[in-house]
Amino acid sequence: MELNYATLWEAISDEIGDREAVVSGSRRLTWTQYETRAAKLASALAEAGLGPDSKLGLYLYNSSEYLEAQFASMKGRGVPINVNYRYLDDELLYLLENSDAEALVFHTSLGDRVARVMERAPGVKLWIQVDDGGESIPGAVDYEELIAAHEPAARIGRSADDLYMLYTGGTTGMPKGVMYDTGGMLQGFIATAFPIFGLGLPTIDEVPALTAKLWEEQGGLTSLPACPLMHGTGMWLGALIPHCAGGRVVTLEGRSFDAHELWSTAQREAASQVVIVGDAFAKPMLRALDEAKSEGRAYDLSSVKFLISSGVMWTSEVKKELLDWNEFILIDAMGSTEGTMGTQITTRGNIGETAKFSMNPTTRVFTEDGREVEPGSGETGMVAAGGSVPIGYYKDEAKSAATFRTIDGVRYSFPGDWALVESDGSLTLLGRGSNCINTAGEKVYPEEVEEAVKRHPDVIDCLVVGVDDEKFGQRVTGVASLRPGSEITGDELREFTRSKLAAFKMPKQIFVVAEVRRAPNGKADYGWARKTVEEALS
């Protein structure tokens, strides 16, 4: 069997066809139904002229249609493209053009934006609308009608070299398409999933039978991605890896994160894992647990074995509070769209330090001049992810050359993270170099300062930026949001950090705001934070 997602999922559907694959609200699809519907949509895409390497845009909220359309694209050896549902006209058009999209699947609630760019996107041959209550868009075909009108596409041979691409969130500049070869990526996911269940490291041909064994002996895997499927954490950890183990993926119906919906869904569906993005999700989840208990309707968390996070800071204090509620296994993955670098696994008997990770065997840390950082040296360096390294950025040779580099014959990805290598070989993450604040000749990483501020029990969230300053070059400044009823001031928060940070790292000002803005995937909106600080200072 080829190392290819579509080929594997077809084989899994043949093996465990009656088991559920996708649950989205009231819609429940078995693996047979999931595979058949994807095959019918694949026929429609082929009829419209899409073939191998054709790009299919997914401008969708979390839903069964998101996963079906992705599967359909892969069936035809095409490339599904994640499109941020927050994008407005010009951003949507940019992604359609940059990705060379030939078709777009979109929710009708986003249709007004689609309607305004249709004439400006001549490369798109097929517009497919998913009814979620919005107005129907002229020129677009209905998703369900399209599936009903087609027979399932015949199964075809595929290649491990087929392209997989995920667009980055674009924290700096415009989003970039990160290209992987499907085979290497899939092999890495199989190596991640099966050892956790005590099933060793199978070959691709052994996987389908093992998925049946997993259901029969352990009740299968039910994954609940709380974060958007349009980003890597939600899609890779929440859907792709579980599907490769024959798992069931349950999506939330809410269009913004609701911790009560998350816990009630996890309880109803007996979720075995929940995928989140750090403190931005975990803190509301803790508040919801407290609220439910105080109202006499505590959630049953007994089925949830794993809480998995990646992408932003997940502090040890918050992890400890979660473990007070249930004997979870907390998996904190240090990684990005460009590569995976390390992991911290936390249990009740093993609570580690915030931002300290066990390095992957293929991870290295290099200084700016190319030397490998010695453990315990105190020298900072750039984290380099080895192993399954992306091919590069789509249509951007310059950025590809800067990010994906070969050192001593080994190819690495340099996503931009800086870290220390401790004497025990562990990795202490400092933060993104692009966000580093240079103040009075010293480097300050915002994440470290944010962590210190968020240790205050009244603080819900915090972001820290550097603003121009005549004396210091840049001044460390922050914004923080507080628990309801708190009257603590920014100056008091600043004083709170005095015993936790070196003097040069302490914020010069902290401004209290109603809400700290983040993207739907929990990642920091530093542009908003900087603008808010500058307006407050002026």
C-alpha cells in the first residue's frame, strides 16, 4: 500500500466500515459513509477538471464537510488548501491566487465575501457552497446536491510523493504554503499514534488491521479538536493523526470557543482526547469546570485520557489545575507548521517547568554562526527541526532557502524559535526571534514576560511587545485582561513580576484591557497588542 492518506483511509474504511469516522452535531458518519461521500465529491471535482496536484480551497468552519472535502481532494491526488475563515475579500483572493486554487468549498455564511471575489478569481473552476444558514450565492453549486448527483470515483493508485500543503497563520507577513511529501509526513504520524496505544511501530500495510484491534480491545480513539481545523494543531493533532489510527473525529458546532460546549461534547461522545492551544483554551476550560461544579452539574471527565496542545504557551500552573480535576496525560508539543521539535508530557506525578521540553532525537540548536549549542552552556540558539522536513514554501524560493537549510549533510527546518539547551539535554523555549525585544542592549522574549504576568491569579491573559523608546531602544510593555470583579491595576501587576523577572525584563507599563485579542487558534495577535499599547501611550 502506498504511503498516502487517501489510500490508507480507503483501506481503513474496508476494515472498520461500520465504526464511526466523523461526528458533527447531529450528523454521524461511519467510515463507509465517510469514504463514499468523499468518493462522490471526488467524482465532481474530476468532472470539473481537477486532477493530480490541483488545489481545492477549504473556506469552512469545523464541520464534517471540511474533512470530507479534504479526503475527496486527496482521493484525486489533489492538494486541499486551508483558508482562514476570518479572511475578508482581499485576503481570500490572495490565498486563492497564491495557492493556484481551482475550486473552493465554502460555508454560505461566508458567501458574501466569496461573491465579491468570484469575478476576480478566474482560475477557480468550481465554487461549492455548504448551507449553514447563509444566503445562496449565484454561480455556486450546492455541496449536497453535488454529492447526490455523482457516483463514487473509482479508486486509483497514488504516490508517497503526492503533495500535502498547509498554509501558515501568517503571524508575520502574508501566509505561506508549507509543502510536505505525503509519505514522509504520514509515516511520522503513524510513528506518533500507534506506540501510544501499545501497538508498536507498524508498516502501512499493518495499520488497517491494527485499527480494528484498537476498536475491539480499547474502544477506539475519539478525538475532539477544540481549535480550528484550518490550522495545523486542530487538523494534524485533532484529525489527521486520529484518522490514521481509525479514530473518530468529533467537531464542535459553535463558531467561537465555548468551554462548556467542549466539556459537554466530550462527556456525551466519550472523547478520549481533546486538542487545544495552550492557556488560551485551558483557562476558560478550568473556569467552565468550576462553574459547572458550583451549579451541581459537574462534567464527567472519565473518558478523557489525553489533553494535547501545541502552538502557544501552556503554563505549568494551569496544567496542575487541570490535573486536580482528572488524571489526564497532558501532551505539550513544541512545533509549528514547519516542523516538530520537542514534547513535554505531564502527569500528576510529573509536573515540569513551563516551556521546558524533551528534544526530539532529530532536533538540534544552532547559534547564528552555525555552531551547535553545547548543553548547559547558557548560550542561546535557533531550534532546528530534523526528521520529516518540509519541501519548502510554495512559490517562495527565497523564504524556503532561509528556513530550510542543510548543515553537515542534514536538512533542518528553522521555524524561528530560540531556546537554551539545559545540561540534562532538555530544551527551554525562549520565544520567536521575530518577536524578540531589544531593550538597553538586552534581549527579552515576550513569552517569558507573559508567563510571569499570567501567574497572578487575577490575570486571564497577557501579551507583551516592544515599543520604540529613546532611552532603551525598545521598552517592554504589556496588555492584560483580568478575571471579572478584579480591581488590580497595571502598576500592581508590574510589581508582581519584580520577584519573577530580571529587572531589564520587567514591563515598564502594563495596560489593563477588557480582552486580550488572539486568533481562533489561540495564537497571539501581537499587531493588535502593539497598536493598543501605542494608543494607550499616546
